[in-house]
Amino acid sequence: MAGNKTRNEIRLYLVVGTVILGATVGLMMFGANTEPSQDLGPLLAGLAVSTFSWRFGVRWKWLTLLLLASFLVAGLLLGPPGLFWMGGYVSGSNLGAAWRLAVTKDMVKSPWVVNGQGVNTSAEARSSARDALHALDGDNQERVVVEHGAARFEAAGSAMSTLVCHRNSNAEREDSWSILSRPEQPADASVEVPMGSMKGFIPSRFVHPLGPVEAALEDFLRNPGAEALGPEWSTGEAAFDLRLSS
């Protein structure tokens, strides 16, 4: 979602990255036991590698962990230069994340966005969203997000068993989410909903098979900006709290 939340995240990453970089440079220039001529190389190397990896990402998650471990080990072994190596890494991770968010925000200009991919027509959005919904397995394919302007539709879980579904006509307002519900279900029963490596225990009245969620998706695609939804949609604090985040 390109909105105030994204802009605030970009600003936060930039501020944190800049402050850490400034503090690291200040320590390098004025620290009692530092030698700027020797410490500049580790600082720039850590900054470059970290910025690149956080901006473009890496194909394998284990590689990210390996890079982090290598920075920690090198920081311990190198002494003062290792401190600047680590300072560059932490600063670069924030600056790289801000760069990635800024580029993603600028790229998403299509009328419809399905799981981060822009599409130009409602027919294309319907086809992509239905395919993504049917592919949900709670593991590798765990979430569907459809956006149209500020409106947003989310479904998470497994299409073969249990799904949780949310929608919002203005997703920048975190207090205005609605969750698809079945009021006839017992209020105290919980169902386990798969979400990748995580599991969510959700009250059964908010957990659905594929059919109702598919109908909710179709309704959203016809009228994404609708504010007055039917009685099957529940609002309030629980609607936002029960969103399953990846």
C-alpha cells in the first residue's frame, strides 16, 4: 500500500540509518583509539554490502543469516575496525530498506495490485486474484493481497481448509478494518490457521472455507470502495488484531 504508512516507514529507516552512520563516522573521527585511515575501509565495506543486500534482497534466507553472522564474527575479531564494520552494516540495512520501499512505492502505479504486481484492468485483477486465492496452501503460498487505490482485500491461510478474510475501503485507517464472520459459530471455539512457519489460533466464527472467501473477493472486485458492508462483516478492534501478517 502506497500511503502515509509507507512514507512514515521510509522516513523512519532513513532517520535511523543516517543517525547510526553519523554516530559511527563521529566515533571514527574523534575516538581516542581509532585510526580513520584504517577504519574507513571496513565502514564503507559494511555499508555497501548491507545496503545492497537489503535493497535488492538475496535469493536464499540462509544467505542473509550467513552475512549477519559473518559481520558479527568479523566485528569481534577485528577489534576497532570491526566496530565500524558493524556500524556500516546496521546503517546500511536501514538505508537499503528505505531505498527498497521508496522504489516499490514509485513502481506500483497500476489501478489494481495483486500481491505486489500491478495490473491495469479489473478482469486481469480478477483472474490473478482468483488464481492466487486457489493457490493458497498456508505454506509457500500463504497470503493474497488485492489493492485498488486505498482499498485493500486480504485473505490468509489454506484454500483447502481454513481461511481468514479482511477488507477495508481505506487501508490507511488501521481502525476501519472488517473481518468476514459467521455469527452462528460459537464465540469461544478456536481454529488453527496455517500461515507459513507461524500458526494463528482464530475464533471459529472468523474462519471460512474457500467458497465464502471467493464470494467476498468477487464483491470487493466489483466495488472495492464500498464502506457499507453486509452483516457478515464484523468491525472493531478485533478485526484489525486478527489479521495474519507474514
